[in-house]
Amino acid sequence: MATRKRRPERRQEPLSRERIVTAAVELLDTVGEGGLTFRALSERLETGPGAIYWHVTGKTELLVAATDAVVATIVAGDDTGATPQEAIRALALGVFDAIDAHPWLGTLLARLPRTPGRSPMLPVFERIGRQVRALHVPEAALFTAASALMAYILGVAGQNAANTRAARPDTDRTAFLDATATAWTELDPDRYSFTREVAGQLREHDDREEFLAGIDLILAGITAAGTGNRERP
């Protein structure tokens, strides 16, 4: 009688909070928040729900951890050698691209519970604030300047992600923008004179380039305020 050889057991990486969070981000990217269940997570990690609960207490904590993990990649860049304007543009584009790649992120940033001193985007706000301060903005205007940048970044990036989610998977962006621009040109000229005027720009615009152009407009005002502060005796 032939002796059956035991198949070597596959060695798995020990379960850790980091592995759980990474798997949660992957599930959020593929199936969305509704598909992120501890059962689905257990199947992906090839473990039991109890082992996961040892590291995270529930779904809310898991969502916060997943959000923190993505934000950590955004602020991991090195600003050495960059001007404040360049650093802010790079950080802003990092947020834009992260929310575009992880459409669930924008929704969670607005909805997750917050406690004093504990906001998922606080590290981004800190990075922005330091660069705004480097532009010599008057102390009384620091909070307003940094907040204006944060509001624009999150608002535009979040809206872009929302538009992507709302569009049908087979939507052709060029055709959609062309149809929308054409509809704008046919609006009542008395009520929508401006909208009709910029319809052609809608047809040709690039989302990332428009986003950065808006950042540059805000930075121009902030930089001017800083320059005036330096020249004041």
C-alpha cells in the first residue's frame, strides 16, 4: 500500500491589524462600503471573524482605520526643496488622486464620527497650514487661508468622485461632456448668459488641470497677502 505524502501547509503571514486594514481598503475599492462585511473580510484573509475582532472592535473602527491608512499615504511625501506653493499643489493633487482612486474616501471623510483633536484629515490640514505659514500670511488669517484650501480640495475632489460614481460604467466622458456643453449652448441666453459663454470650456476641460488651476487661484491670493505682510513696516 502506497504511503500518501502530506502536502506541506501553506505558510501564511500572521494576521495583524495592518493586514486587516489593507484587506479592508481592497474590499472598499472593489465592492464599496456595503460589501465590507466581517464575513467578506474573513474570506479574503482566510480566517475567522473572531480573529479579526481581536484587532478591531467593529466596522466603524475598521472604516476609520482604512481612511487613516489612505490619508497616511497622501502625507508621506517629502517637501524638501519645494516652494510652499509647490508643496501645496503636490499635496492637493495627492488628495484629489486618492479620492479618485478610492471613491468611498470622500464620503467617509464627511460622515465618520469625529472627536476633538481627532479628524481623519487633520494631518493634511497640518501640512497645508505649515506651508501657508511659510508664505508669511498674517497670523490672523492663517486659519482662514488653510481652511479655504482644505474646503476647496475636499469639495472638488469629493464632487469629482461623486460624479464618477453616478456615471454609468459604460459612459464615454468625451461624449457626455460634448452633450452637456451642447445643451448649455441651447439655454435661455437671458437667464444663462455666462453658462452659454463657457460651454466650450466645459467640453474641452481636464478635471485634474482644472482642479490645479483652482488651487493656483487660491494660492495667488494667499501669496499676495503674505507679500503684503512682509512689505508692511
